[in-house]
Amino acid sequence: MLLLSSCQWQEPWHDVQETRFLLGTLVSFTVYSNDEEKALAAIQQASAIMQSVEQSFTSFTDVDNSVQRFNHALAGEVITLTADVDGLLRQSLQIQQQSLGAFDPVLGALNQAWAFSEAKNQQKPLSADLIEQALNVSGVLQLQAVSGMKWTKNKNQTQLDFGAIAKGFAIDQGIQSLQTSGIEHAIINAGGDLRILGNHGDKAWKVAVRHPRLKQPLGWFDIEDDSSVVTSGDYERFFVYESKRYHHILNPKTGQPADKNMSVTVLTASATLADAWSTALFVLDVETGLKMVENMPDLEALWVDKHQVLHLSSGMKKMFFPSKAH
Ligand code: AMP
Ligand code: MG
């Protein structure tokens, strides 16, 4: 008779999956593991951390966080941000400069005026007067660093908005938490924006990129190790008025929805950077953006421009497989 003691039994490697509603979207956690109990505990911890990031950065609800305190403060009032918010604000200001102002973390008043978070099809575009009023109180020039984590603003209505970067930051924090829990192979996918850790057995993880207009994917990446893929698109939050599409990614110079691209996908190690740069590149034209990307080591991008033409950065050409239809 053959007796196997329980310690000889090895759980096979398999995907452990959980989905949660976080960051305003469905977030799926996939851990490739041979220890389901450990994987589930790690996912639980990572999702709690991502929820706390959401609570620290959200400016949509009545949560009492330092972003809301800053946004509701009066001009000249000194507000101390939390370390996470201060850190991400400083990183955002750097990207604002590198992107020649295409990315701007101080667009809260303009974003609110457009109200894309409540987008309905009956909505009308904002009048030139209201755009001008919102632009007057928006943008990094309205922000002043006092000292340490203390900040103030020039106008009462000036507001921070981390909508273009906080999801990426939350994904990075989630992956870091999984690593701390001893996980080596995983994906955190927040509504198509994702970060990958390790690999999928002896295979790379396969990631499809959404086409901005069609149901079938634009193509896919084969990627492994530490990489993030984030897309900004004009199809996420929008309304149509007199046959023209108005969407949630705004050009800080004009106050209007950016009109150069339909979608931009960025691949780089950090989800925070992928998120911020996909928004920045979406605002810029392909030529300007491509020059910036070619100057950034380890960051690649693909654009579907306003004419639905696909453009790839040089490194992207080696990693991206367009679907046959394109
Ligand atoms: P994403 O979907 O990551 O491209 O982020 C879009 C969100 O970021 C919007 O819903 C706004 O909250 C905010 N946003 C819009 N335009 C910009 C911009 N030019 N720079 C930074 N944040 C922006
Ligand atoms: Mg973004």
C-alpha cells in the first residue's frame, strides 16, 4: 500500500483570481501561484492598500482627505498634504514640465466645469466664457509650494485633480504589496490599465490593447517581468453634441477636449508613469509626443491618431502585434 504524507502533496501552479470594484472600475487580481491560501491573503492585502490610495486621492466624494482640504481651502490658506499626495504632486509637476504642460495636475476646476464624470448624452459643450473662467483658476501656475508638504493656491476655486495618475499609482502600490507578501507572478488589471509581475509559467503574459472604435482588439503585447500598460482614450467618458465627440481628457492650453488622438497606450515599468504619460501624449500631437518618447529610455507608446492611423515608437515595434484587420 502506498501512503503519501500530506507534506508530499504539492498544489499545482495555477491562476488565483479575484475581482473587486475599486478606483471607479472593476479591478482584477490574477496571481500565478502554487499556494492558493497565500495568494488570496496577498490579494486581500493589496486590494485594501489600493482602496486606501483611492481614499487619499479622490476628489469626487465627501471623503475628508488632504486633496479635498486643499480644494476647499481659500486662496493663501496653507494646507499640509499627506506624504503620498505630496509625493505624487511633485512627480506630477515634473511630468507637467517634461510634457510642456500637456499633463497638468491642477485642472480640477476645469474638469469639474465640464462634468464628464456625470456625462450624459444630452450634455452640451461648455461655453467660451465658462472655459475662460475655469482656465483662469486652473493650472500649475495657481499653485505655490510653501515648505515641506505645505502648499497654497492663488485662487479660491483652484483645485488639484489626480484623475490622470492616481489609478496608476494605486496599481503600483498594489503590486508592491503583493511582492511584500511574497508573490512573484501576478497581474493587477484596473479596467484595462495594468501592471505585470513576473511571468505566467514558462510563457509571457498576453495583453490585448483595445481598439478605440471597434470591438475587436487593436493588437496585443507579449510581456513579462515588471511592466505596465496604460491607455487613455476618448471613448472612456464622453458625450456627442451636434455629431462632435466631447471627452474627458482636456488640453490645458485651450480648456477643450484634446483633439489630436483617439487613444494612446504607454508601456513602461511604473504604472504611475504609464498613466501620466498616456494622458500627456493623448493631449500632444503624435510628432511632438514621439520625440519625447524616443528621448525617454524604457518608455514606449502607441497612438491611434484622430484619423484612426496607428503610430508606434521604435521600441514598441518589437513588442506589439497588430490584429490582422489593421
Ligand atoms: P486618463 O483617463 O488617465 O487619461 O485621465 C483622465 C482624467 O484626468 C480626467 O477624467 C480628468 O480628471 C484628468 N485630466 C483631464 N485632462 C487632463 C490633463 N491634460 N492633465 C492631467 N489630468 C487631466
Ligand atoms: Mg492617465
